[in-house]
Amino acid sequence: MHCIRELKAYQVCKVHKVVLVCFITFCFITFPLIAQHHKIDSLMALVKSDKDDTDKVNHLNGLSSLYKTLGNLDTSMYYVTNGMKLSKQLNFTRGIAKCYNIMGNVYVDRGDYPNALDNYFKAKKVNEDAGNRSEVAKNLSNIGSAYKGMGDYKKALDYDFQALKIYEDIGSDWGIANTSGNIGNIYDNEGIYKDALDYDMKSLVMFEKIGDKTSIARNTGNIGNVYDDLGKYDEALEYDFKSLEMYKALNDEHGIALNIGNIGNVYSKTGKYAEAEKYLTRAIALCDSIHFLSTGKEYNLSLSKLYVKTGQWQKAYNTYIVYTTEKDSLVNLEKSKQLGRVEAKADYDKQLALQQADDEKKIELANANAKREKILIAFVAAIALAVTIIALIISRALQVTRRQKTTIEIKSKEINDSIAYAKRLQDAILPPVGLIEKHLSESFVLYKPKDIVAGDFYWLERVGDKILIAAADCTGHGVPGALVSVVCSNVLNRAVNEFHLTEPGKILDKARELLLDTFSQRDTFGEKSAGDIMDGMDISLVAISLQPLTVSWSGAYNPLWYIQAGEMKEITADKQPVGKYEASRPFTTTTLNLNKGDILYLFTDGYADQFGGPKGKKFKYKQFQEKLLAISQKPLAEQARLLNETFENWKGKNEQTDDVCIIGVRV
């Protein structure tokens, strides 16, 4: 019966998907195209009535921009090319520069960044020669955007800074504000959050001076995003709520939807799951009502991750289905845009037809004057026929090969998509590094999965003044290990949040109980059967209270190392996993007598078990301890860098043996 219910649910999802695609196609392709139809017709009428002058250039460029908006890039390029020819005939410098700029924009939409840059640089040269500095600044900004699209943030920043310098020289407040915002976005993408904040704040001040309310709302939201990336969630919420109120005053539903969703994401990261669900659900509903599909699908993904964190697996699956449905709809929408309006392209097709007719006349005249070549033509045709037959045979063979290749590619994509979703699920259970640094300012996490996803994971919860942090190693690695890690993380969360346990040993006892219940196989009457799954985890779990300083610890197979007064000390773990074990017993909790400045190290076995070095042997725990002791006086962030460098040098060209997870905390 359970399988039948799942099948029916899947069939309903398919029906909903078809209805959704049809509705989107009708509402968001047909209606906008009708509006664009009138604009195109008006501009075409002006082009036909105009003399060959600068107005005609501007109208041709307008047509090009409209077709670019429709996604009909070939027709867009046709009109801007005609605009360029006329601009050069008239020696219309501003028109030439504008045409180069539009061509660059078309190439950007094609993803052809080298040709886009070529045209942007040409536009910049024309404007420089004409002494038009404000247009030069715009060209520099476009060049920066192209480099940003290529992922070359260094060059993008270089050209944005050049643009900013010109805007400052000519006193263009809007140019300064807009370019500063662009620079802030690049720094945010690079993870240079302090500089991102500086430039976003500068942009905000300038837009406030100008009084551009829409840009003020947008920049306020951008600042909230940077604080979110920093893990400063209180500040992120402050700016997100400010931006939300501004967008409400502007009645800008797109901005409202963005901020409601961002607020939901921040609440999810801080563990306020009920609030997060409320805001994400509101954001998705608003995105649906205003057809803001690209953003709505991302909030569906966020909601799916939230349900994973709270163990609501069916809701997580259903929400992910909605996410993939909307992603497919957007793909279909993009394809439809690229088809354009066939009737509005008639002028372009007419020009091609005239050219083809002229070519055919020339061919007929040449044949009339050269009848003697018929024999040669017939001979060539016979050869061509033979070649065609051979080509058909080869083509058929290639088609079979292509079909086989396509099948393999589809299966490979399905597998990769599944792994990618498994990674999203695992990412959802890992606490942000910014959150760890917020609670434990002197700490590091070195996390190196062997594959895309991992069996290792790190975990953190705060209960009152007590901080719980752990490094865990689940059965297996890759996708199976990752799925086990999701379950293990969930049982730790339940032990703390549902059963209100804070003593490490008791947490592991309860986690084992919950894990055995989760993995127990049941018969058709719901009774547990004997074939229980043997999956579980090894773990090192510490509880830290800072005021006053008290530390307690428990471990399953994985020990705790700590450095006190320059000496490495070890507490051995219970020799049993968190999972099924024949001789299981309660886990031991050890209370440590630590001083401020002592360092705790929690880890899995991946680092010590890595093969490499000059003889291809394991790194081993003794060498691992010596390395930690040697670097213990350095800042924690520097320790992480040195540990990673040592690991990579030891590994060399060898494959990584296992997942690696190391946590360092200075108390």
C-alpha cells in the first residue's frame, strides 16, 4: 500500500508539473510577446520612414535591444550590424560607440565573453577619442561585468575601479553609487566581506544622497546578505527587515519576495525553524503570485533543506520536487524566448530572400553561357551521389553511437544530479563556519571529503551557556556515508533538543538508542526483525561552558587530544561505536581540568590513515600528534592552513584515502 501511495503521489506531481508548464507558457510568454510586438512594429515603422540619419541609427539600435530582450540574438545582431554600417557612413561617433556596446551585450547573452570584451574595448576606444568620459566609465563597468561573468574577479575589480575613478573625477554621484555597489558584490563573491561591507555602505550613502529609493532598498538588502555570509545573523536580520519595509513602501513585490526569503534563510541558519518555515513559505507564495520563478525555485530548495534539518523527510522530498519542476519550467521558458516572434522577423527574412534571389540569377546566367559544363556537372553529381551514400552509411552508424552516448550521458547526469542533491542534504546539516567562530572565537575546522559527499561530518549545538561540538565518522564514505551522516546528525539533534541532554556520554547513549530504532528493519506487522543494519558512527564529542570554564567529553573509538602547558595529553575513547554492537555499555563522560589557553583537538581517522610520503606509507597518529604539538603556539587559522599543507604534501599524487575532519578549539 505504501508503494501505491507513493506512485499516486508521483503521478499527481507529474500532472501538476504539466499544468504548471502550460500555465507559465501561456502567461509569461504570450502576454509579454504581445507587448513587445507593438514596440517592434512602432520602431520598424520609424526605421522605414526615416532617412539615413542618426535617428534611424537610434531606432535600429532600439530594435536590436528589443530582440535581445526576447532572446532572439541573431535578429538583434542583424539590426545592430545595420546600425553600425549606417553610423560609419554618417561618421556618427556616438552611434558607433553605442553599436559596439550593444554588440558586446549580445555576446554576453550568448556566453561569448571574448567577443563581448572585444566590442566593449572598441566602444571604449571610440568614446576615449571623442573625449566622452562618462561613456568611457560605462564601457569600463561593462568590461568589469564581462570579466565577472568569466569568473576573473581580479580583472573585474581592476576595471570597476577605473570606472569609479572617472565617476569620482566628473562628480557623477549615480555612477559612484552604482559602481561601488558592483565592487561590493564582487568582494562578497570572493569572500572578502570587510571590503564588501565598506563598498556597499559607500554605495548606500550615495544613493541616499541622490534619493534613489529603489537602489537604497536594494543596497540595504545587499548589506544584509554580506552579514549573512559573515555569520552575523542579528545584523543580517536588521538590514533584511529594513530593506523589506522599504520595498513595501515602494510596492515592489520582487524586492519584498527577495527579503522575505532571505529572512527565512537566516532564521534557518540560526535554528529558528518555525520562523524560517513561515517566512520561506510566504516568499514562495509571493514568488508564485508575481511569477518570480528563478528566485522562487531557490526558496523551495531552501525549504527542502530546512525539512531535512528537522527530519521531515516527506516534506523535504515534496518541496524538492517543486524545485525541480520550476527549474524545468524556466528551461522551457528560456527556449521559448529564444524562438522570438517569427512575424516580427519578416524584414530580416525578406533581406535574406532578396540576396538569395540575386545569387540564383547569377547562377542561371552562368549555366546558360556554359552548357558544355553539363557533362562535368553530371560527373560531379555522380561522385557526389556516391559520397552521399557512403556518408549516409557512416551517419547511420554515428547515430547509433550518438544514441548510446546520449543514453550514457543521461544516466551519468541522473547520477550526478543525485550526488549533487545528496551534497545539498549534507551541506544542510553542517553548521556554518561563521556560526562556530561566533560561539568559539578561537577555533578552526579542517574538512576534506574524499568524494563530493562524505561520511565524516562536524556538528555544533548551543544549549544555554554550554556549547556542544563534535567530529564524527559514519560508516562508509561517498553517497552511502553521506546518507548515514544525515541520519546521525539528526539523532544528535534529537538527543539534545528533544530529550534535553547536555552530558556527552548520555547524549551518545541516547543517539545510539535512536539510531538503532531508525535502522531497525521491520516485518509486515511492524515488528523489528533480526536483520538490523550495522551502520553507525565513531565520534569525539565535547561540551564547553565558558563562565566558569568547565569541559566534559565522551568518545566512540575516536580519542580526545589536548595541549596543556606545552604537553600533548590524550583521553582514550570507549571501544564501541554509536550503533549496533554486541558488547555495548553506557558511554563514559570525562571531566577535564583545563586552563584558559589550552587547546582541544577533535578528529576522525582520515588524516592519520592517509597514504603518501617518500615510501607510500600511512601518516600515522604519532606523526599527527607531533605536528599538532609543533604548531600549537600559532593562531588557530594558521594551524588549519599548515595542517592542510602538510596533508597535501604527504598525499602528493596519491588518491585521498578517506574523509578528513579535524576541529581545533582554544578554550
